[in-house]
Amino acid sequence: MKIDLIVSPSDKEISDIYNGLSAFNEPYFPDLDETSLGYFYRNEGGCVLGGAVGKLIFTAFHLKYFWLSEPLRGLGYGTQVLKLMEQEAIKRGAINMFLDTYSFQAPEFYESAGYQEVGRFADYPKAGVDKIFYQKHL
């Protein structure tokens, strides 16, 4: 047996590790059912101007991506889509919601929506920027 350092591993190599980890976790999460959900703001031509995407895993909802184009910011669209996502997560059995953001993005927005900071990586991914983790009991 040998150990290799691979810069930019292949999709298959990454998949091998992921599948091994999933197999190890399976006894702890039998009948894993993940459901992806998204809300999207679109213009008349159908182009996405913003929205939110996440995944329901058992009783937790992970808000993975949340973005609004510049013209939509500060007008209540973010609050609207976040509330819709929370309501849909509750309807589907979620009891909490979690997300992460960078210190230059929207920590105040999430805090004003009732999210509590539960962790932080200081100077990640570079000095002067923090990655902040939030959770909200629904």
C-alpha cells in the first residue's frame, strides 16, 4: 500500500472517498432521504435574478446558496425568500435550519432574521475574512 498526494483529484477519486464515507454513515442514518428545494426570482425573460437553494435532510434544512442580484438587494426580497424557505422547510418536517456566510456577506441580515451564530472559522479562507455558521430553531 502507498499514499499519494494528488493535486486536483479526479471526480472518481473524490467519489470513492465520498461513497466510502456514506457507507460508513449509513447505519447511523438509515433511510436517508434528502430533498433539494429552491426559490428563484426571475425576470420576464426567465433569467434568474436571485434566490435560495437548500436541502432537507431528516429534520434539518441546510440553506446552501442564497444570492440576490444588486437591483434586488435592500428591498425586502431577501427576507421574503428566506421566510418562504423556512415555511416550506417546516411544512416538510424541519425543526431547524442552518447556513453559513462570510463576514463580508450578510451576517447582520441572518441575525436580524433570528439566526444564532453557532461557530466561526477565523481568517478563512484568507486573513481578515471569517466564515460564520448560523442555526435557527424553526
